[in-house]
Amino acid sequence: MKDRLRIHAIDADFDGGNIVVEDVAGTRARLKIRRDSRAPWAQWFHFVVRGDPGALCELQIVNAAECTYPDGWASYRACVSEDGRHWVRAETRYVAGVLSIHHQLTGAAVEVAYFAPYGLDAHARLLDHGAARGGRHQLALTPTGRAIERLVFGQGDFRMWLLGRQHPGEPMASWWMEGAVARLSEMTTQRADLFERASISVVPLVNPDGVVLGNLRANAAGRDLNREWNDPHRLEAPEVAGLLDEMGRWGADLVLDVHGDECVPHVFIDSRPASPYPETAQRQADGAKRFERLLQARNSAFQTAVGYPEDYAGDGAVGMCARAVSARFGAVGMTLEMPFSRSLEAPDFVADWSPQACIQLGRDCIDSLAAWMNHDP
Ligand SMILES: [Zn+2]
């Protein structure tokens, strides 16, 4: 009798992995997303499925409705890769609270993830690449002792910060960083005006513990770092405390904090001028608007019509990085959001929002910052 094709094993026992296997029967698996360490959030998943080539796998995430952003599943397709490098989207359905991912194995294994992952090895290569052209410094240590590292480009007086991956489950921020660091590195060979006028501090990975733990939002102590910027907990959020200390010493005139949004199918910037001084608040508002115009002229996915809800205050929004640095330092504070699903302005029907799109957006943001410093309208 001919053997039936089947799934042999499902494994998330690696850095960044997240899935709990309930049961496997033939080509169907019932799975659950594990909550963040010491925290209530859940949405990130990353696991490997091994089975017979040709097997039509149905991977059911049965607790999808209990995740943090269930509204995000309706228009979402899971990311799959059989070589760990090229990621495409799998047929995915969200019905009756279950997210079903369908994939036919061509080889013996497939990686499945919420978004194309970007782990510590990739970050180490990114830092090495950036350090060949810029300065490299250690900024702070996480609660488990991992280093938060920073690259510095340029020698101008205007101090910019580019931050990525406060939320570990948003690896689009890391792909964005890859584009930004590549563009900054190229510009060092072009005697760019940007570097005469500005110094740019790039922190590609603010929450390495969360990345290793396979979390959506939390660091190792269970903190959402992007709610800690108003008054960071020294022991449980030393990542933010260390960054704020250095911003105070070095200066912070513009901060761009890069994220992914689970529910909004658009690329957008959220900026809320928060300086108590009206002149500064006006300068912040004008500065953010001008950056948005410059970016929209360069990148077809970026738009300004849709963003967070106008009244968005959220839990502890006052502790969001962009808002807190705007209030504290008078900086132009901007949160950049990218989608998990397809960008409606620049739809890619194969890959949806892709690593390549993130890289291009990172490059375009650097060119927009250069134009911004050049006082282009
Ligand atoms: Zn985020």
C-alpha cells in the first residue's frame, strides 16, 4: 500500500521561534501562538514544518482570535520560505477565529512566519556592514545582558536618531534598517552634504531579547519598550533608559522610530508635536509635514491619508518614543509604520508587503532626510 503524504514534525525551538503544537494528524496541524514572556501580547509566530515533499499542509492557528490584533488577520497571508531566504505568501484564511495557512511542500521543510524574520545573525552582519563606514558604539545592556548597539554617520550639529525593532514581532523595521544603513554607507563615499549638517545615530535593534524570545512586543522583563519613554523603568527597561540618557548627552533634534502595524494596510507616519512651547511645536509640525512630502515624492507606497485613528491615545501613548522625545527634547518625533499585509498604494500580489519594499523605503527615507536637511520644500 502506498504511504500517505504527511507532516513529520513542527519545530519552533530556535531563536525567534514561536508556536505550540496541539496535535498533528496527517497533513493537518492544530497550533497555538504562545504569549510574550511575562506579558499578555501574542501575534508573532515562526516555526518550521517538516514533511513529505508534495504534502498539502493545512496549518491551523486555533487561538488566532485570542491574539492581540485579531482584526489584522482578515486581510493577512502568512509568509513562507523553503530556503530561508526567499519569502512568499501562502494561501491563508481566517474563518471562525481560526487562521488556516495552506502550503504544499516542494522540499522536505518550510519555514512559516508572521513576517520574513530578521534575527540576531542578520543584525550582526548589518552592524558589521555599517561599521565599515560609520562609527559603532555600545549604548546600553538589556535585562539579560545583551548589548544595544549604535552606528553613527556624519559629523554635523543636527542630531538625528533612527530606531528600529522596539517591538520584536515587527521585523519589517529591520529590513528597513538594512536599506537605510546601505544608503548611509554609500553616501559616505559621495561627500554628502547630509553628513556636514547632521550626525545620524542608527540603532537597528532596540529589543534583542524580545527577538530571541520570539515575542510580539515585550522585552525579557515583559515591558513594551515603546510605552516606556516618558519615565523608563531602570531595571526592567534599561534599553530605553540608556537610549534616553544618551539622547540627553548627545542631543536629539529628530527621531524616526520604525515599526509595523498589524491592522492598517498602508505605510504612514504618526507625528504629534508635543513641545509645551508653541514655537517649537509649530516647528515640529512643519518639520514632520515637510518630511512626509519629501518621502511621498520618492516612495509610491508612502501616503498621508490614513494613519492611526485621530483620537489615538492608546494605553500609555504618552510613553511612546516619538511623542516623549518630542515633548522632552523638542525633537521632530515621528513613528513610521509599515503593513503586515499588502500596501494598498503599492500592491504586490505575490509577496504583499515584502522585505524588498522595506529596504527600498529605508533607502528613500535616507534620501528624504538628506533633502530635508537641504531645506528642500
Ligand atoms: Zn510597533
